[in-house]
Amino acid sequence: MLHLLKIEWLKVKSYKAFWVFTILYSFAILGINYTGFYINELAVQNMPASQMLLGTPYAFPKVWQTVGFMSSWLLYFPGILFIMLFTNEFNFKTHRQNIIDGWTRKEFVTVKFVFAILFSAVATIFNFLVALLFGLITTGSHFSFAGIENVGYIFIQTVAYITFAMFLAILFRKSGAAIAVFFLYGLIFEWLITALINFQMKLSPIGYFLPLQVTDVMLPIPFGDKVIYKGAPDPWILVIASLAYICAYYFFALKKFTNDDL
């Protein structure tokens, strides 16, 4: 596997879009959290009573959850990136060359999922550092590892979004179609379906178990989450469901690639 990962890295490191998306994603994480931090500080200074509602989202221990929630809106960056990386294999027929060179179809799919997990780990470390930074510069905040489990949730959520995007890439084999479905489903349709199930059909919390929603609920908005996510399952249940989805993405992606013509 290490040898396959080295080959995968050789493919990726010379791909300019990989570095552009990665750098943009990193700056966006820092930027969106700075914006949230600045707005909260401004609100507290101008309207001290607002702290009763907003609390101190960038102080320890809440900062671990806050950074995870804010950064979760940016997961479409790596999702699009991995869709492009996967569909490029089909566009340039490099997947055929890998199979001709002796790779099995399982190895081809597996190495991409492993690379996605490694990318998610690096992204999680960056989120951890951003949370640490804002926690330390927040007035009256004292370092605490309480709530550090949210960093683990960030990792699981990142893996889930990227592997879902990769599944769409292998399902459609066209970047345009996969990206369109990724955006439309994640930003519109899943929200509508969740609202319909949880609020109209009164079947809460079933709607929280949709593919992307199940990871979003692990990192809820840092204030008012008990009202917005009323009836949400315990985090450990959401973690198990998220891992089940990730395994399902891999299984069905492998099955699709194995059965399709090269």
C-alpha cells in the first residue's frame, strides 16, 4: 500500500489544481473562523447583552466545536478536489494504464480512499491548530482539553464528505455531473428532506441519519444547538452511523468500478 500511495502522490503533487484548492481551503478555514471571531467580539463590545445569547464560542472549551462547525461549511472544497482527481483518471485513461501495469481494481480504489483519509487527517490537524490559536487569543479563555472529542468529529466529517464526493465521481465518471449532484444534494436536497422528516412528518430523529446530515449533527451550531437539533441522537450513535456510511461509500465505489468496463 505504501508503494501505491507513493505513486498516487506522484500523480497529485504536479497537479496545480490540487495545490490551489488545498491552499484556498486552508486560508478559507482561517478566514471564516476569523470572521466569526471578529463578529462575536464586535457584538459583545457593542451589545454586552448579546453574550447571554452567543456566549463565548471561541473560548475554551467551546472553541473545538465552533471551529468544527464553521469549517464544515468549507468541506465542498476538498470534495470538489477529490472529484476532479478521480474523474481525471477516467478522462486521461490513467486508470487503464494502472490496471495494465498490474494494479488490481481493488487496489486502485483503495489507494484513493486511503489518500482521502490521509488528506482528512492533515486537514483535521490544521483545524486543531486554528482552534488552538483562537482559543488562546480570546479574552478570558483558559486552555482546556474539554470538548477535544470535537476534533475527532472534524476528522470523521471530513472523511465522510470526501468519500461521498469520491463515490459520486466513480458513479458518474464526469466531474461536472458529480460536482452538481454533490452541491445540490448537500446544500439543498438533504436539508429539505431532513426538515420534511423531522418537522413535518414528526419522525425525529430519523432525518438526522441522512448521509451528510449525520456528520453535521456531530458538530452543531455552537449556540442554540439544543433547540435547533432537538431530539438529536447521542454523538456515539452518530459516529457509528457516519463510519457505516464511509464503509458503504467504499464498498459501492469498489463494486461499481469492479463491474464497469475500463
